Amino acid sequence: MPLSVAVSGASGYAGGEILRLLAAHPEVEIRTVTAHSNAGQPLIDHQPHLRSLRHLTLQPSTPEVLAGHDIVFLALPHGQSGQYTEALADTALVIDAGADHRLTSSDDWDAFYGGAFHEPWAYGVPELLIGSDGAKQREKLVGASRIAAPGCNASTVALSLAPGVAAGVIDPADIVTVLAVGPSGAGKSLKTNLLAAEILGSANPYAIGGTHRHIPEIRQALRGAGASGDIRISFTPVLVPMSRGILATSTAPIAPGVTDAQIRDAWRNAYADETFVQLLPEGSFPRTADVVGANTALMGLAIDRAAGRVVVVTAVDNLAKGIAGAAIQSMNIALGFAETTGLSVNGVAP
């Protein structure tokens, strides 16, 4: 019998992508979808692409409605998931797509989010290295009952640089990363800077100068990968006119005495056996168009000896691998399903 699933925030972008992927998953049944202001309306009015779920009506996002399911996904604005933790104590698996359970430091939470701090849950990035011995985060997801899905920008940068940190071939004290991002990462709420008239034909930087909320999440992930001492990150996201996608260009200094072969081996060894994180051949670099709809992170590596830096360019679909795909991949691991169940490495083209 398939496991019953409830998805909160189902009228939003992240909730809609979770539903799209779950609809093709053979081990689960989507029984309940919830929303706040849109409660009482047909799901299909807000997610018209989800034709197989047109029979569902959005119910209120209350603990009572969400309880009684095997799996609950919380696709809510930051700061709202924590209120459900105790109410869902009897739920076998809860996956939070917000930030409430990602950070281990209450100081970081206070500095970048504010409000009540909640306990950290298992971090939902299976391929992330957690030390120099090759261990990965998926080991901590096996049998997990509470999972924090990642921030899309944070996991993209962390996956980009963790191999170099774990192998000691880069210096994390001087990381520079610039990300071209699609506006769907900011959610569905109406905001002037996200209107088509403001975005089309333009590139718009935001959260400049160390203010982006994903910075402490990146530091935390790289610290887990083995970084010691200062982790300094110059992080600049830029909104570009594509609905979905992240193209992250991340650079860090080459550690003293490290050879080109050692650098390439660090990334090649880290991801050689991974299905969803793929290092491209030398000289090749990804496009966001190649990962639309896929649970895939495509990565290109360059060694800039003139600048003394490693350059990693990574493309992901911010709604798929960036959050919903990572959440379902982590669900599969936690419940003992094949990790690839319901997920595809193939994108949509053109």
C-alpha cells in the first residue's frame, strides 16, 4: 500500500514542484494539499500543469489537517514550519522545505532570519561531503524522521566547493561566488522587483554585501566538509529573465603546492559514483537549459593558474534539484526506497 502524503504550501512554486515529482512516485499517494489564503480553492486553479491532481482541493494549513499522514512536506515561508513540529510528532517523516530547521547555530538564525530558533534536522543534500574520508550526508539521512531540505543557492555552492575543501586543495577563506538565478526562487508572492516588466531584458543584483540568508548555510556545509579556520564568502546573486534555474560561478584560491591533477581528482573522486551530480569533461561547462525539470547538478571545473584560483560553474534547476528534488531524494533514502525513485536526470528541451 502506498504511503500517504500531505503537502502544505501546495499553491506555491516549491509546493507545486514537490507535487509534480511526487505524482510520478510509485510508493506514495498524495492525499492532502493545503494552503493559507488559497484554502478552499481547487488545486488546479493554482497549479494548472498538475492535471493528474485536478481532483484535489486546497485545505487549510492546520496541524489537524496535516496530521494522520505517513509523510508531510512543509513548503511554507521561512519562520512558519516550526509551529508544526510538536503537532506532527506522530508523523513518521516530516520534510521541511523552508529554512526553519537548516541551521545549527542560533546566532546565525538570529542574524539572518530572526524569530524563534528551532532544532536542526538532517540536512537534505545526499551528495554533500562530510569530511575528508569520502563520507557523505546520505549516511545521516538513512532512517531519518525529520529532514531539512536545502536552500537552492546554498546547496549549489556547497556542492560546487565541498570536494576542494574536503581534499584540502582550496582555501575557503576567500570564496567568491556569483549566481544567475531565476525569480521562481523568490516564491509566488507579488513583489514589484519580480514583475515581468522589471525583469525582462535586465539583470538585477540583490542581497548584496553579505546579506543573503543562504550564506550561513553555505558556511555550515563547508565546515561539515572539513573547512577549518575562517570561511569567508563574497556572495552575489543576480536575478535574470529565466523562470527557473541557477548558474553559480564559484571561485577559491588554490592551496599552496597543489597540482592540477590533485585538483581535478578531488572533484572527480567526489562525484564519480553519483547519479545526480555530474562533473563534465575538462573544458566543458553547463547551461541552465540542460537541467530544467531534472534532479541534476551539472558542474564544470577550470583551474586559473594566472589568478591562482579554482573556478567551478554549476547549473541546477532551483525548484527541482535545488529543493523539491533534493527533498524527495532524501525521502527515498530515509524510507529505504531506491534513491532515484520518481526522479530523473533528464531535463526538458528546448
